[in-house]
Amino acid sequence: MHLEIRQTKDGSYTLYVPEMNEHYHSVHGALQESQHVFIKHGLEHVLNTRKDIKLLEVGFGTGLNAILSYPFALAQKAFIQYDTLEKFPLTMEVVEQLQFDKVILNPELHDVFLQLHRAPWNEPFEIIPYFTLQKIHETLEEFVPPRAYYDLIYFDAFAPEKQPELWSDEMFAKLFQATRPGGVLVTYCAKGSFKRSLKAAGFEVEALPGPPGKREMTRGVRPVE
């Protein structure tokens, strides 16, 4: 798959896939989107009630969500088990060209960012005692998650029109079963058809203000039974 590195409006970089006419992140700001959707309305929201978090990410991609999550484990001593699905990992050559350490991150996180990408596949890898990464070399369709297990899901797949197979009722039913009661799923998407799929799976759906360039984003909550 051919990839092009492009700078977004907040100065951070993303990847563009010409074959799909799709970017990995918002062109209005890759960093701003990840911080707003996944960190503010996902991780920070869950950390208000729990300090031991099992997290599933659908789409490891550039590793941006993971490296933004890491400092919370370090600073708050919150235990984060970070499981992430990625069928098509990036090469280290592409990873280093993203320049996340120079453009959007504290330079001290450079080595950690590279560790995330160099970590072995399909086995837990302890980055620090409070942050364990497990990169799973599978698609969401292939993945068989444990039931009622995850506190937080970052749903960061490509847009529904680009990867419709990942936005089906079947996939959200699977993710609902994988989410513990009270757990949440967050995503940048706010399409009506997607929210109907979330509701059909059993999630309670919240429409929240979106990141720059988007009016809304979505958070789904599995009700406490």
C-alpha cells in the first residue's frame, strides 16, 4: 500500500492513502483530533472512575493514540493494558518520518514512541510497570475478544464509506459483548447509520462536540446491568 506523509493544520503529520483517497487522521489536525476524541472524551472520562483500565483500540495505525495515552499511565500511575488491532503495520521508515517527537511530543517520548512500534506482535509487552502494550495482528473481523472485558474502546477505523465491513451491526454487537458494563466506546464518527448500529448493539449513545472541522463525535456506553 502506497502512503504519503502530509502535514495537518495543527502542524502534526498524518498519512494519506491514495488508493482509498483517505487520511489516517483529520486534515484539520491529527493531534487535536486524537486528543479531543480519544483522550479527552475517552481516556480522561474513564480515569475519573477507574485507575486500572483495559483498553482496546481498533486501528493502531501511526501509534498516535497510544503515545498520547502513555503519559496518563506515567503521571497518574493508572494501570493501562493497551490492546490494539492492526493488520497492516507501518514500516519503521514511515514511522520515523512522521516526526511525532519533534512536532507534537515531548522529545523525551521519542524512545517510547519507537518502542511502541518495535514491540513484538501478539504478546503483552511492558513499556513501564503501568503501561502494557499488546499489538494484535488481526482485523476486527478475525478478532475474538473476551466477554465483558474492556473498559474503553478507541474505535479509530477508516471512515464508514472506506471500510464499511468494520462499521456493521455485527462488529458493534461484538464490541458491545467485549465491553464491561459501564465501559465506553469513543470515535470521531457521528453518522446516523453508525449511531443506529451502536444503539442496536445495546450501547447508550451520546453525541458530543467534535474536534476542529467536525460538529460532533460519538461516545457509546454499555449500561450497567
